Amino acid sequence: MEGASAEGDSMEELKGLRISSLDSDSEEDAAVVEENRKAVDVEEEDDEDEDDDLEPVMLGFLEKPEHPWSLLRQSFPSKAGGAPAWLDPVNLPTGRHCVCDICGKPLRFVLQVYAPITEKESTYHRTLFVFMCSKMSCLLRDQHEQWKHKPEQPSRSVKVFRCQLPLSNPFYSSEHSKNDGTDRPSSPGAVLCDRCGTWKGDKLCGRCKKVHYCSERHQRKDWKSVHKYECRQVDNSLQLSNAGSSNGGTIKTKVLTKKLWPEYEIVDEDEGEFGAKVTDDSQNNALSLVSKGKADDSMDSIIDGFKMDIDKRTFAIFEERRSRAPDQVLRYCRSSTAKPLWPMFSGRLPKADIPSCKHCGGRMIFEFQILSTLLYYFGVDNGRDSLDWATVVVYTCESSCDASVAYKEEFVWVQLY
């Protein structure tokens, strides 16, 4: 893919970053982290030999939407970038749930996956939302703290929320969606921040009383960048913008688009539809024509050659699967026996460390993972503090429990290069 060389450069920079973050702690802390990682390697090495093809996987790809209305909340979209299309538009996460626990900045929206469970009445509509701090230094600290302490309340720079609704609810019609742009939500949503368009705008500009913010940080930044020049001239257009965003419309605030990642629709396809590809040129050249069986044998020999290096072998398996559909950004497989496709053996989450659901105490299972391909679509550069990861893995409550809170925080693990 086009961003492959840039990704290599970024990996080298991140290795240096990780070393420096550990160096800032005591040698004893670094030794504890290394000991934990080695323990994981010994404990789970046998798991790597298990068959990875047991469960069908849906792959997610990014496309520019054909119709703008397809990304509005009443269309129940799966989408990446832009602002979230909140499922419950009123009872949004608040307080510390909205911010990076490490630097205190409001989290940025990454993507959402619409994943209803038809067997349960309360999950007729069900969406998972992923948010992340845009600073790599926070992501490094996030993972280092988990490896070192495994705290009850870890400091997180990545957060995932699950929201679910029954068919009959206050926000949407119980009739089937027409999917033609004529669907409308049954009620308006909360007013959103005019700076980020993501979190609830429960703070007002003290002068004009018309512009809303999710935090004092965004209010200060907006004042310095644009609002101090517009405050006295604010008119009803801003109120209309807020009304549009709250009701599922497109956000129109001037500074907003600079603070969001590019917006895409996520479309899914069965991984089984992707196999070994043979180009037209190779079909016309008998010398270059290789049967699928021989190609598979070649990959097996490469993988076998890496048996002495478990990280290289794991990466070879990952690359073989990824190369079937190189543009994939998401792998979805909600099952009690499903597991992530890890790019590396080291840095995997041990099975024993998958937590219980914090809301019901039940078991959590793998549901989906995000690949680093997403960063290419987001246009993330190779700066020293720019984001990079191997994969982002999301675990959710197996029973998709019904808790009193509208947005239930789930568990996410980020594997770093």
C-alpha cells in the first residue's frame, strides 16, 4: 500500500519513544514490565499454533458516502472520522469519560460500528463508539501503565462505549428505515460543542450566550483562534448549526472540520470472499502462473522458517491474512471463541488479563479490531508525537448487559510496534 514506507519510518521513531518513556521511570519499573511481557510469551506461545480460521470475519473498508444523509444518526451508520452519530443523542458520556486520563484533553472520535444483536430485545439497535487522544505519548503511557500495574482504574487514552436501544424508543421510529434520506429522528438531541462537535456542549460563552462548549479547554482555544473576533457578531446561523448537529444533521461550525479526522462510511464484506489473487498479466505468462496450492505452500514454508522467532512468525501470519484485502481497516467477529489477529506475538493481551464487564461482572469477549491502515486514511503524519499502532482490539460484554447508564464503557487494548 502507498503508506508502507512511511509506516516503517514511524515504527522506528516509536521504538525510540517507547524506550524514552520507560527510561523516565525507575529501572525496577522497567524490569517489572519486561518480566510481565516475558511471562505472557511463555504462557501463550502454544496459542499461536491454534487454527486462526475457525470463525468467519467481516472486514470493514472506508468509502466516501454516496449520500450525506447515510451518515446521520437516524440511518444507524458505521462510520470513521468526522463527528459521532450518537445512538442515544441525549444521555451522552460526560465528565472524565470524555477526556484523556493522562493529558486531560477531550478525546477525538475515531469510529463507530453499528452491531445490533437480534436475539435480544434491548439490543435491536446497538452501536460501539471508539475515541482516542491524538497524542502518541499518551498512548505509550496508557499501555505502559497497564503492563506495569494492571490497576483497577487505569489511566486511559483510548475509550470505547456501547449504546443499545430496543425497537420502541424515544429517539427513532419503530418502522423500518426507508434508506432514502427521508427518515427523521423522533426527537432532538443534546446541543453539542461548537469546537469539536463531539461532546455535550453544556458550557456557554459568557458574552454572547449562544456558542456552546464541552470544556473550558475548548472554550479557551476557540476564543483565541476565532470566537473573540465573532462573539459580537454571532447570529442565528450558529444556533441553526447546533440544531442541525443535534438532530443528526451535518455540523457547520467554521473551526470544527480542522479538529476532526476525515469522515468516511464503513462498508463490510466477508473475508471469505477474498482469496489468492492472480493478475491478468500473470495469466498470460505460463512461467509466472502459480497455483493457489503452491502459493499456500510457499507461505507455509515462510511461516515455518520463522518458527524460531515467534514475533516474525506471528507477523507473517498476520500479513498473509491482511494481504488478502490490503485496504481493510477493521476486522469484526463477535463470538465467544473468536480472537484477534495479532500483528506481533509480544504485546498481546493475555487471556487471563481480559477483564470482567465492569457493569454486570460477566465475561467479556473479542468483538472487533482496528488496523493501522486507518491512520493512512486519516492522513496522520510521521511526527514525533503522531499516533501509530499495530492494532486496536475491542472487547465487549458477552451478554451485552443492560445497565442504567446509556453509554457503557467497554475494554480496549492497543498493541504497539
